[in-house]
Amino acid sequence: MTLNFVLGENRFDHHKKMMELFKADYDKDPQGQFFFLVPNHIKFESEVNVLNELGQLYASDNDHVFASHNVQTFSFSRLAWYFLRGNSNFNAETLTQTKAAMMLKNIVQENKKDLKIFSGMIDKPGFMDQMISQFNEFMNGQVQPDDIYAVLGDNDEDFFSDKIKELTMIYEKYLQQVENFNTNDFQLNALAEYLNTDLSKYHFYIEGFSNFTAAEANLVKSMILNSSNLDISLVLDRPYLNDQLAADEFFYRSASTYQQLSQFAKQFDVAIHNEFAKELRVNQDIATLEKYWLQSSGVAPIETSKIDHTAVQIWKCTDIQTEVSIIGNYIRQKMAMNKDYRYKDFLILARNLSDYESFIESFMENNEIPYFIDLQKKMANHPFKRLVDLLFAIYNHGMQEDDVISLLRTELLLPEIYQGHVAEYRRAVDLTENFVLANGITKKGWLGDDFTLQDGDKLSKEKKSDRERLQDLATINQIKHFIQTIYQALEKFMNNKTTQSATTIITKLYNFLEENNVFKTLLAWQQMATEQNDLALANQPQQIVNLFNQILDEYVSEFGDQDFKSKDFITILDSAFENADYSQIPSTLDAVSISEIGMIQPNNRKITFILGATSTNMPGTTVSNDLVTDDERDFLNRKLTDGKYLRESDKVTNNAEPFLHDITFTTGKEQLIFTYPNLTADNVQQELSSYVTRIKKHFHLEEQLKLLNPIPEENLESTETDRITERDVLSYVGSRSATLNYLIRVYRNAEDKRRAKGTKERNISNAWRYVSKHLLGDNDSKEAQFVNDSLNYRNSPHALREDTVAKLYGDELNVSISQLESFYANQYEYFLKYGLRVRPRELFEINAATTGSLYHAFLDSLVKYLKEENLNLREMNDTTIQNVVHELYQTELAKPSNRIYQSSPRMNYLSDKFEATLLQLVKNMHLQYQRNQFNPKASEVTFGPVKSTKKLIGPSWELNTKNHNRINVNGKIDRIDMMRIDDVDYLVVVDYKSSNKTFDLAGFEAGITMQMPTYFWSLQNNLNQPILEKILGVSDSDSLKVGGALYEHITNPTVKENKIIADSNIEVLKGFKMNGILLDDFKLRDKFDTTFEPVDHKKTKTKDAYQSLKPSPTIDRNGKKTLFTEDELNDILQYNQYLIEKAGENIYSGELKLNPYRKGQISALKYSDFQPIFQFDAMLDENEYHDIVDNGKKDILKAIREKLDKETEDDGE
């Protein structure tokens, strides 16, 4: 019995010393059994390394092959399997996290009445996992319930008693449940007992540990007492025999372990030897670094020291992407310049690798570097787990559209016709999703008759576009039938109306998955990944299925005879998958290892990179969220007897940060490179770690800049501060693809400066020109063309060919005035919407368009109702108005197009609010008509280019184009009011708006507010047409005159309570002020509000309902933007025609402009659906707004007149 310690700081080669001790033992006892024990995390690589070293030690000069049956490399758990695999107790069922959770759930439920603290936490997410973790800590700490009760019995102050007692009561019952299961502590305790025999031919060598759990320590003690020898390597500067250890000591962990084992050995008279690793494992520079690190951490006085600045480097990178990219380049260069390097010689570490996981793999692949990410990947996000969740969600939650579409997108359930045709299936799902979102399909819709199109009866199979829509509908209905089939199958075994046992439901669930080829699909995925040499992905399906089968078996064994509860089952399933990790094996032995600080690493790397060396990451801070707090844990550890203890507290863990980083800093033999980002993703400045700053100052290291845009200093402007030299350009050379990324950035920078200065040549440094020459070759190469195309790219649309224009628009443009306003707002958006007919995805929701349609339909029905019933709105009382509004509104709601307003309680609420708004609007109209002589004569009056008995003749002109194309404007006037004054019947167009809109003359000049002039023109141009007489119901059109075109605000205004109001109706009217274009005719103005007294104009505090129409001789007409003389109106109408014709001519020219308007803080981009397509950037020379400036009514009308005169002159030439 011998206990050998191999001590020394981490810079020394502990493993070599261990191998020397092993060789001595092996030479003495070649028939003995030898076991190297390492953390499970590095077992595979350690085994490979030990075998290689054995080969070097014992292979003959002529034969490099070495074989041995008595030398093993194991983890503790694998050692237990090795010795106990034939033991019946060891082969008991393994206690999984899932099984433990099920047992705990039953225990807590059965004892709920006795629980005060934990009774309400049973269903909280993560609580069961917390409790299992805590009980595992107790078990691994060899702590039994009686131990805790004994500690509580000595607690005079009743310290923590209630909570710990309750927890211990549950723990006691939990141990009773798991006593027949194979647990980690059971394995270690069973092995310790098994090894409590004569092991004089057994030799154990432990490496990679600084401390042990109580169960592990118990096993190690058994080895000490019974084996020939136990050799253990500890990173420790000296033997700590009887030292009083403080928790903040540098070597606290290792020293505590040394004391624990050496004191135990002394009790049993076991010989103890202290061996020291004296040969350096690392080069002199890394060794010097460790010496300083120990000194600066209080182990010894700080001495002056120097290192080669290439051995320890600090890279300040622009961002985290640059960190990874530059490291990849460095590795490639090392591999190219030194044939002794292998990829496995490089180690990349980060405190939180999750910060880099979204791109680090793609960056490594881009640099053609084999890698292995040494982190466990969760199974929780696998489509199979998602599928099972969704099957229950669809049945239990009423077939929510998100659940149904998500189920389809797992691609694990495929209709028969799409087997082997995944691309077609995905298109079918896309079509189905669009239809479902646009129509708000519910469970009733999924299970009902085939889907139909609202305008399906109008479609013709003779028309190509209609045929395509009908074909798409057929595809959508195929998916619908598939969902129906799935639901019907689910209904057979999930019927909530009958109670079924868990065993019955689980059996049917498994059969359903099997019958629907889910497992076969997973197998196909596995085969596909194997064919693509993606071994990690290929291993996933089998692991997923194995876990699922295990969960089902455990669930049935625990709850099989109980009534099935889907909510509990899904909770257990989700928890199991959340806690399950994929097993991982590197696809190649020669790969760069990527891991996290704190995970044990083999000490055979040559170069270590530490990512994210910032003040927030280094040192790190541990804050646990355990059921037992740090104070409670310290209290228990102080009171527990020898050999029983819980894990260290957060305080001890955080105090161990210097020791942890000492191990990290010395993992690489030759170099240690710190990298950190200058900026976070949201441009927050980062600070270098205090640890690295300490090293930097002592060794006088300089930070090296690694830039996203690596421009040598001779090419920088004087204002640019981040500078590199031509020699630094080499840092940015990696694979062709990775290098090209930086080369393009350099060329882009030079091109931008060339354009800004107006020079002909780009100013590229000689170093980058050299790189460019060797990377791109001649200018005709594919890469060179790619670079040139990217540099010459301008974010501006290309003109359309003549034949393309003809195919898009035909011989005639049939447009609405809002479409032409869209053209002047942004010509490229017009092309997308009305040329390519791109449109955003339709959603089943209430928006401005749907409410606008409802409002317009209602108001149209109101005017028609008044006309048919020969009613006068001004003579109706409030009760009658309310009844009429309600009846007409309900009629509109009953139409299929408005079913959204009755689709849910929330929609019903909104519908009631809309009805209240319309009621208030009609009451306002009632008040308005009482104050003037207007009467509504017609609504929803359409106009267009073709003569018809139902619509007015609209604007239609031949264009000045090569093919003499024509433009036709179609539209619909919301309402026409008429008032007779003397012998003239004045007509006013009323357009309903949900916002408080005004006629913007500056916008009209720019072409974005053409609606009112167009309506005015359409009405005026039909004054002598019989169709207008018919629509208005008048016999003599000679007396008709267009008096204006006004906006009416649809709103439900609020009246402030704190105002003294003589007449509340006046205040309500203020919310409905009308604005637009009005003929400056004093007769018309005076009749707009017959209750208004001109003589009291300056005294009255009320305002008439028609904004800016006060009949006072003192009104400054030029200051009133809504009032226009007949001459001014003629100019406006002529200019409107000019805008329409110019728009048509520009459209047929094929020229496209990305030119959104901007007026003040408002621009055409603000509410555009196409910004991802535009990629508009006002910083680019080619992307400019066209600004609209309001120069005042007088100047704008003057400018309009001048443009018209110029157009006349041009036409005359």
C-alpha cells in the first residue's frame, strides 16, 4: 500500500512523471493490472495519448506496434463498469433524470398535505430538475437523511430548520424509491466495496482532478488501502500537511485534496511519497508567465521577469466575428509554415462559447479547418420532440394555426404523394400557410369542407393566372385533407371524453408514429447525413429514438395504471429532452478543439487561444440557483462528519478563479493568445480583462489590432485612428474564401474614398495588391469578377427593356389614382407593387384596409338606405339614427368578407367600438346637415375610361410614347352631397378618412396627393352627362356646379370634462372638421353653416364644422389653403392631368428610380412593406430622397402655372 503524490505547478510535466512511475511499476510487475483514471470529459483523448506513449516506451526499434491487455484508461464510471459488469446489482436499471422526475412528482403529490414550503412549487418549470440536482449532490456527498436530521438536532438556533427538514423528508422518501436503481453514487460505493479486498496486483494512476466528491473520495480511499499503489497528480506547489487552509488560497482545492488523502493514509499507516514533476512541459516563456501569475496572486513576492512577446499576445479585435476569423487565419498559417504542427495542437477557449456558437462553425469551415466543439448539444430542439409536442397541442388546443403549420414543417409526417418530393412538399406547406394566415382558419375550417376562394366563382380556367390560383388551391386542399387524417387518427386514441390508462395512450401514440412512417423518415435522415459524411448529424436520429423509447418505458412503469394526463406527460417529455445531450465523438482525431474555460483539457496542446478576454468574462462569477443556499451548505458542511460533505460554495468557486486561469494559461506549450472584441454587437465599448491587463503591464505587452477593415496606415486618412502596418496584412490571409472577405473590405474602403475624392485610381497598399495578385490572378478570373462586381455594385435599379415593359403593363395602363400617388411617392415601389405585383403576406387581422372597407361599405349602405326610404338625415332623431346604424352595421357584419369581426371575443369588442364610431359619425352628419342645406345624393360612385350606364367617365389620355400608349384612371367617390343656392346646385365630393387628413398643396405639386383633384375633375367632366343626372336623381344638369372635394374624418372624438361647454354638439363637431378643396365662392361659403353669424365672427369661441370656411370679408384667401378661385382650380386640374400623363410616360419608358419622398420627418419608407428589398441607405450617393418643401400656397400655385406654361411651350416646339 503506497500513496504517491506527483506535485508541482502546472508548467511542469506531471503526466511524464506519472508515466515514469508507471514504467517503474510495470517493469517490476509486468503481469499486474494498471489503470489510468481521468475525468470522463477527456477519457477518449487520454486513452489515445497513453497508448501512443506506451508504444514509444516499449515498441522495439524495428517494430513500432505495441499491444497490452493490462493497461487501461478509464473514468470512474467506466472503471465501475469494468469491475462490476458481471454483478447483478450493477446491472439494475439505471436511474435517469426522467425516471427520477417521475418518482419525485409522485412523492411530492402524495405528501402535499405535509409540505408547507415546497407544495406550491411542484408545477413550476425547472423545480423538479432543481430538486433532483440537490438530491444528487446529497448522494454524491454521502449525506443520508439521518445525517441531516442529526445536524438539525444540534442546531440550537433552529437555523434553516423548516426548509431543510421538509427537503430532507422528501429526500428520505426519494432514497427509498431509488434504492433498487443504478445511480452514480451507487456505482462508486459498490466499486469501493468491491475493491475492499486484496489488490496487490493492481496499480492506479489518477490525473486531471483537483478535488473529488465524497463518493469519489471514498472510492479513492479504498484504492489507497487495498491496491499496490495509488499515484495521484495534483497541481500544487508543495505538500500541505497541517496547514490551516483559507478559502481564498490559490491552491485551496488541490491542497484540501492533498490533506484529505494524506491524513487518511496516515490513519492506516499507508506509506506516502511526494514526487515532484520537475521537467517543464511548456516553453520558458509560458513557464515565466505562470511564475508571475502565481506571484501576482499572492503565492510569492513578485519578481521582475521578461518573456518573448510572440509567446504571449493580446489581440484587440473589432468584434467577436473578427476574433474567430483572425484565429482561423493564424492556424492556417501555422499549419502551412511549420510541418510539425497538427490541427489538434490548437485549443480555442471561451468563458461563454454560446456568444460565438451562431457563427464559429461556419467560420472554421470557411477557413477549411477541421474542428471539434467540445460542448454538449441539447436534444430539446430536435424536430421529433417538437412533433410529439405538437400532436398533443393540436388535439388539446383547438388546432391553432401556428401548431398545425409547425407540425407540417417538422417534415416527419409527409402525405403519401410527397414522399421523396420534399421540395414540392415545402412549396405546398408555404401555400397552405399563406392561405391559413390570410383567412384565419380555425379547427372548424380544418375539419370542414374544402377551402374555397372568395372570388372563386369569378375565376376562369381559360385565364393562366386563374388556372394557377385554382391549382394552388387544389394543393392547399391536399394538405388540408392530410391534416384532417392526422387529426382523426389522434382523435381515436386521445378522445378526452373517455378515461384511458397511460399504458393505453402511450401504446397508441407509438403505433401512430410507426404507422405514419415517422421512424422510417428519421432513418432516411440518418442515411442522408451519413452519405454527406456528417457523422455527428447521422448519430442524432438513433439517439433521439432511444431516448424517446426510454421515456415511454419509464413513464409506463411509473404511471401505467393511472389515468393518462397529457399535460403531465408533455412536461415530463420536455424536461427529459431538455436535460438530454447528444453523445459526441470527433469525426477526425486531428482537429482544432473548441471548448470553454473551466472544462478539463488535455495538457498536450501547443497553442491556446482565449476568446472574449474582457472584464465581464475574466474573471467569471458563479451564482448558483440551488435549493440549498451557500449559507445552508456551509452550515451543513461544518456539522457533517468526516467523509460526508457537499460541494463547495459559490464563494469558494469564485475564489478559485485565479487557480482556474492558471490551469488555462498553461494548457498550451508554446503560445498563449488572448483575443477580445473592442465592441459588442450593439456597439458598446469592451474593456480588457483585469487578469490580462495585469499580465500586459508586467511584461510590457502591446495590444495588436485585428480589424474588420484592415487598411494599412499609409492608406488611412488623418482622422482614422485604428492603424495597422503593411506587415500586419499577413494576419488577414487564410483560405481563399476567408482572405477574399477581407480583400473586398479593403477594396470597398478604397473605392468609397476614390468616389469621395473624385480620383480615377483606388489607393491600395502594396501588401494588399500583392495579396490580390496571388488570390485573384488576372482580371478575368471568377474571383476577380466577383470582387469587381461587388465594388461596382450600386444600390439602384436598372432600367427595364422595352419588351419587359410591354409584358408587365400591356398597351394601356389601367390605374387608380392611389397607384399613381404611389408612383410619385417612390417609383421603384410602384414597379414592385403594380409591375411585378409583389405583395406582403396577407394576414387575418384588422388593419386600416379592413376597417376602411367596412366603414365605406356601411356608409354606402346608409346613403342608399336614405335614398330608397326617401328619408332626410337632418330630420331624424337620435333613437332612429341609432336603430338605423345598428341594423345596417349588422347587415354588413353578416357578409363573409367581414367574418373577422366575429371571429373571437376580442374581435367582437373591436366591432362594437367600430359601430360606436360610425354612430358618432352619422350623428355628426345629422348635425352638419342641420347647419347647412346639403343633402347626400349618391355614394360609391365609380368612374373609369369606358362609357357605362353605371359609372362616370374618368380621366383617360393618350401618352406621348413610342407606341402611343394610353393611361386610364379608375376610381370610386365615397359620397356626393348637393346643396341648392339660388339657381345653382353645388356638388361636393366627400371622401372618408380614418385619419385627420388635409389637402397638402405641396404634396400635390410633388404628385402624392392627387386624389381630390382627380375626383373634382371626374365630377366636373361629367356635369353634362346623363349618367350624372341618373346617379344624382336630378332632371336638369345645367344647374350643376362642382363646389369642392372634402375629407371627412371617421372618428369618435372625446370631449374634455374640464371644459365649460354651452353646447356639447359644438365640441363634437370640432372633431369632424372637413378639409380639402373648396371653390372660393362667397355664396357657397356662407351656406356651409347657416347657424353661424358673420357679425359675431371675432367674438364667438365656436368653429364651424367645415374648417377654414369662415364667411368673413377679413379672411386672407392666400392664407387659406382649402379655398381656390376658379382660375386656380383650373390650374390644379390641368396640373393633375399633367402629373397623370407624366407618370404614364415614365412608366412606359422603363426607367426605374429608387426615390422615396421625404417631407419633414415623414417619408415614403416609413410604412413601406418593401424596405428589405429596397435596402435604401441615404448615406450612399445613389440613394437619395426627393424632398418635398412647402413654399406656401401662393408660391406653389405660381410654380404650377410656370410648369404648365413650360409644358405648353415644349409641346408647341
